Amino acid sequence: MAQEFWSGAAVVTGAGSGLGAAMVERFASVGMAIAALDIDADRAQETADMVIAGGGSAIAMGVDVADRAALDRAAQAADEAFGGCNVLCANVGVQNFGLVEKLSEGEWRWVLDVNVLGVVNTVTAFLPLMRQSGGERRILVTASSGALVPGARLGAYTASKYAVMGIGETLRIELADEGIGVSTLFPAGMSSRHIESSALARPGGLSGAVVTQEDIDVMMSSRNMDVATHVATPEHATRNLLEELAANRRFIITHGDYRDDMVERLDDLVAAFDRAQS
Ligand SMILES: NC(=O)c1ccc[n+]([C@@H]2O[C@H](COP(=O)([O-])OP(=O)(O)OC[C@H]3O[C@@H](n4cnc5c(N)ncnc54)[C@H](O)[C@@H]3O)[C@@H](O)[C@H]2O)c1
């Protein structure tokens, strides 16, 4: 994508690791200033330092996306540092495996607070700053391949990512007249710290674990996945990000081998319409 399309500042949540850090690298590579937000302040700082070492400008902030007041402070800091926000990536998502009937209320609330309300908080806190920014503006919300092809033991996570898709698609309609494009991203499996960072961010009061080996085995067989073709690096997953965002795509697919399963699911939906009409 032409370098001149991008200007101003990009704000990325979950920027301390994995996909968020890879997004930061992409935006910094086209000269954007970066605000790196993460619950892990040290890792956010490492990402910002990487940008600065490459000659760019960046700030880092330790922010829990479930905390609206912390995001308001982050928006104020981004305003003071860069005077605007042109790209906002609401990218944080945590994982907690478990059967729907076995997940505790606390686990449900944590996943929904971070993955769903975290996206709402992020967008709501930064929209005023985006509105005062000139140039091209984009919001990206990170859903998951799990929102297109569900798998066993992923009920809370899948429900949260369906919600992210709903938020992204609704925002896209609501903000179109203001010239703010909104895209929903569907990453498939990535070689990131997702399980580790989820375990670290998980509230101390919750019992059990984020995942067991049995959860992984059951989930993998339920999703008809081949790890060799389904899992990629975050760098690979962001290779088309700038082009897709610039083109203001409604949906962005990163990689993965689940297209046929997704089409089969869509066919079932279309068939349900056809039965209703017959
Ligand atoms: N890794 C995968 O296989 C995969 C697949 C599909 C979708 N995703 C989604 O991609 C996004 C990024 O995940 P990743 O794989 O890069 O994981 P990652 O663990 O490498 O990065 C996630 C970052 O989010 C931070 N974080 C966790 N809770 C937070 C909170 N409450 N507030 C602020 N920051 C918080 C973590 O500290 C971590 O740095 C998530 O939304 C995830 O659900 C991941």
C-alpha cells in the first residue's frame, strides 16, 4: 500500500505481544506514530522501544481494557503526545477453554468483560480523538476464526468473538457517514503467547486453569484443523493488513484452512432460508 495513505497515529491494544506487536510493526513501517497499550506495561514498553529504535515515535501505557477510566486516560495521553488517532486496533482477547456447562460464572464474566466490553471501552474512549483527527481513519476489531467456525470447549471465547463481530459490523454502519472505516479481523491459530498471556491476565480469584491438554485435543478434533496449515506467525497474519484496511474491507481474513468449513456452515444457513420459503 502506498506509504502516503497512512499518516498520524495508530493506537493498538494488546500491543505487548503477538498480533498486536506485529500490527504495531506494520503501522510504524509506514511512518505512523504508535500508542502501544497492554495490561503488561513492560511488554507495551518493549514494543514502543522497538519502534523508537527503528527511528519512529511511540508511547507505551499499561492499560486493562476492561477498565474504561484507564482507557480514557490513555486517550488523553495519546492526544497529548500525537494530537490525534487515525487507526484504532481493539485487539485484546483472552482465552478460557471449557465446556459451556462447566465454565464458571466468573470465567464467563472475565472473558466477556475483556473481549466484549474491552472492545466497547476502547472504541468509546478513543472515538472523540478520532473525530478530531484529519486524514484517513480506520477502526479494526479483532474477532477470530472461531466466530466463523465454532469448536468444542471454546464456548465463552466463541460467544465473545461473535459479539466482537457484531460490534464491528454495527460500528461500520454507524460511522460510515463520518468517514471512519471499520473492519473486523478473523485471525486463525497463531504462534503467539495467547494461552500464556491469558493465564497471566486471568483474575486471581478464578479457580481451575485457562486450558488443559484434553481441552486442546477435543477442540482440535472438533474443528477439523491441520495445525501445519492452520497456524501461522503473527507477522504472516498481518502481511495483508495495510492493504485491507486502506481498502476499508468489511472483513479481513488472515490465514488458515477453514474456508470449506465456513462455506458448509453458510450453506446450512442458506438452506434454512430455503426451507422457510418452500
Ligand atoms: N493466538 C491465536 O491462535 C488467536 C487466534 C484467533 C484470534 N486471536 C485473537 O488475536 C488477538 C491477539 O492475540 P495474540 O494471539 O496476539 O495473543 P498474545 O497473548 O500474544 O497477545 C495478547 C496481549 O493482550 C494482553 N492482554 C491480555 N489481557 C488484557 C487486558 N485485559 N487489557 C489489556 N491487554 C491485555 C496480553 O498481555 C498480551 O500482551 C486476541 O484478540 C485473540 O483472541 C488469537
